[in-house]
Amino acid sequence: MQLDLEIHNFYEHLLVEYLVYNKFTEKYDQEFLADISCLALTQLPARYIRHDIDMAFFLEREEREEMNINVAEAIDSAVSFLKNK
């Protein structure tokens, strides 16, 4: 039996959005981006949702801004860690 719950961590969406918007996809290859993503996501809390649109109704503007700041800081930390390895 296959179970398909269609849930995901909202931070994954924010992380990918940040990477694309800030042109990380032009600076780094897929392997490095995957490593950045794994390291950054382990630093962020889980916010599991079924549909991204759900967050639009339940997320305050200030909370969304804080989440974006947290993503940026986690990505910066991950990049620094990987470059120093």
C-alpha cells in the first residue's frame, strides 16, 4: 500500500524561492545547492502544511518576514560552513 499524504515543510518553498531569487542557481551546481538546502533546513523549524495557499490565510505579515530572515540566515550559515570545509 502506498501512502500519499501530500504534505510538505513550508520552509522548503521559502528556501527554494530565496535560492532562485538571489541567483544561487547561477552561482552553484545542483550538488552544492542540495547540500546548502539540507544544512539550512536542519537549522529551521518545521512548518508542515498541505497546501501553500493555507499559509496565505494563517500567516501574519510579520511572521512571514521573520521566516524569510530565518531562511536567509540559515542559507548564509550553510554556505559559510560548506566553503570552509
